[in-house]
Amino acid sequence: MPNFSQLGVLKVVILIIQAVELIELQILNNIVGLFGNPIDGLGER
């Protein structure tokens, strides 16, 4: 049944994309946390 296998691959690809986006957001947050956001982060330290 190629339809089911294609759906499975599609679900896996979507999960991988979502995981990569979450990891990228965490990395961006870590970079912003390290260097400080010049607009928002001045008064929070």
C-alpha cells in the first residue's frame, strides 16, 4: 500500500521539521540570552 507508506514518510518529515524549528528557536534564544537583547534585555540583568 504505497499511500500508507507515503503518509508515514510525510508524518515523519513533518515531525522532523517541527523538531528542527524547536531546536532553532532554542538556539536563537540562547544566543539572545548570551549577548543580551539591546532593546529588551537591558533592565532585566
